[in-house]
Amino acid sequence: MDVSQLKEAYDKGIIEINEHEYEICKMSHGQRVKVFAYFSSIANDAMGGNFAFMDSDKFNEIEKVIYGLTKFNGDLLKVIHGHFEEYAEDYIEFIVLAMGVISYPFLRGKITSLPSQEAEMTQTTSQKPMSRPK
């Protein structure tokens, strides 16, 4: 997942996973801040494939916010009982993308990559030292 993927989903208002469309609804600033604050604390883990954060009360709270902001076939996820029982293959990608898409307005213009990409970028080195400004 990169920022351009988040931008595209944010602009469309749709997250597409396994040919299923999840519509992200308009939200309040408070809802966005709540999701962003949590996402920023777990992004490195999620991008690295560590999803232990999902087994926490705080995650359950954020998941409820996300479900209240997302529609599937016209209905909010919060009222569709057992949705991810039927579409379990969508769940992990949906959660990570939803947090990123909801957080996107705070990310645009501030960063060009997500934490895992920044770590990869800092591991590369240049063979030629940078020159000093004169």
C-alpha cells in the first residue's frame, strides 16, 4: 500500500478488494482523528505483517468507527451481521486500507510514503556524498 493507492481510494470513496466494493462515507473530523491517531501508532506493525494489535480493546473501538463509516452493497457494515464471516479473505486488507483511506487527508502533502517504505528508503545509501551549498 502506498500513498497513491490511498489517494485513489479516497478520491473515489471506494475500497475495492477481491472484486467487492466498500464505500467509505463522509465522516466528522473527530472520527477521522480517532482513526488516524490509532493508525499512526500501528502502521509499522501492519505494514510489516504484524497484526497483534487487532487483539485489543482500542482496536475494537476503532473497528466500530470504521464499520460505522463503511457501506457494503448500500448497508453500513455495522448493521450487516457476519459480513466478514462470509468475506474473511477481505478482512485484513480492508482494515488496513480503511484506516489509511480515512487518514489520507492528514497524510497528503506531508509524506510521500508510508512508514515501511520510509524504512526501506533510509536503508539505501548513495555512493557519492552530497555537496554542500555554497
